[in-house]
Amino acid sequence: MPIGLTCTANLALSGGRSVEYDYRIFKEDSKLKVLITNIRR
């Protein structure tokens, strides 16, 4: 897999709930790509 950034985002949802997900941002074949690797609810 190409080298890239590993990130985590936490989104607040209505009703006081939230979702957190891990994702990678990388460049492949001259294109910027995002891959979600894990989701926690």
C-alpha cells in the first residue's frame, strides 16, 4: 500500500450520538485517494 497520512475523525450526530472513524489519505497513480479503515459508533 502506498505511503500516506493516517487520520481519525469524530463527528457529532443529532440526538447526542457520535461516530469516529479512521482513514488514510494517499496518492496512487497521480490521484489523491481516501480509504476508511475503521468505524466506531
